[in-house]
Amino acid sequence: MLPFSDACERNKAPILEVLREAFADRQRVIEIGAGTGQHAVHFARHLPQLTWQPTDLPEYLPGLSARIAAEGSPNLGAALEFDVLRQPWPALWGDAVFSANTLHIMSWEAVEALFDGLPRILEPGSVLAIYGPFKYAGLFTTTSNAAFDARLRERDPDSGLRDIEAVNALASAAGLELQADNAMPTNNQLLVWRSR
């Protein structure tokens, strides 16, 4: 039985609508934290002009690989192992990066490592799109997001919703400029940056 995420199934359609525009002129997308592979399969199938490269930590690769084998399209690459904290990074390159529901489960050290490494795998003019829940100026946008953050931190004190301002500062240091902050269903955002 393939791994399955209800959240991925619910949010894949609204995310795709934003990616159609954000990735309209892109060729090769690296997905960081592809998880169950539901997003990778869906986006690759509906954006056939792209080569979609899914990656994740070793423990998620069996399920991710199984989904790609069962449902993948020709433009969807094989799952690659990728841990942002492990150096050196694998030999990846692309003109876009996508990640969904990852920053709040990663440690802040891992978030910093991700942004620090992006210039090594992205070409000039590349696009970064990150989906998930965020805080603004340290404040939660909803009481449900505050409760979600509390549950995350109870399970892992290094996790939790990130401040958009702090994430954007990391992006700016990596040579990325925020292009769009898209409000999404269920109190999430889809942030889009383009490299200078």
C-alpha cells in the first residue's frame, strides 16, 4: 500500500494553480521533501514541460519510489536521497525548487542550511516556491495555526511555524527576491522567490 497524506490530496490542486504561473518558464524542478510523492506525481503529470526531480531523507525513499513506479509520468525522475544537513550535497541542478510542508518540521539549523545551499544548485534567474503555514512578525495568523505550532514543538522543540520575515532574510542572503505571498486554503501560504 502506498503512503498517503490527506493534506497533500487536499492542497495539490490549489498549489498547482500557483505553480502553473510561477514555473511557466522553468525547465527542471527539484522538490525537497517529496514525502509520499503525491505532489510530485500530480505536478509532473500536469506540468509536462518540466522535468520534476523528487528528493527526500532516506527513510521516506521506499514509499516515494513505490509511488513514482506506480503512478509516475515520463518527466518525473527517480527519487533521490537528500539531507540538507549532510555535506556535500548531491549533484543536483535546476532552475526551480519546490518544497511543501517542510520548514515547520525541520530544525532552524536545517532551514538555514537549505537556504545557504540553494545558490549551489540553482541557476541565475531561478524560482523558489515554498508552501506551508507561517507566522508574520512573530504572530500566528489563526488560533488553529497556534495550536498546530504547539503540537509540533511538543513533539520536537526544534520544529514549529517559521516567521516569514526570518525566512525571507535567509532567502535574501541567498540572492532571492520575494515575488509573491499567495494565501492558500487552510491557513497556509505559497511563497515565491526569484533569484537575482
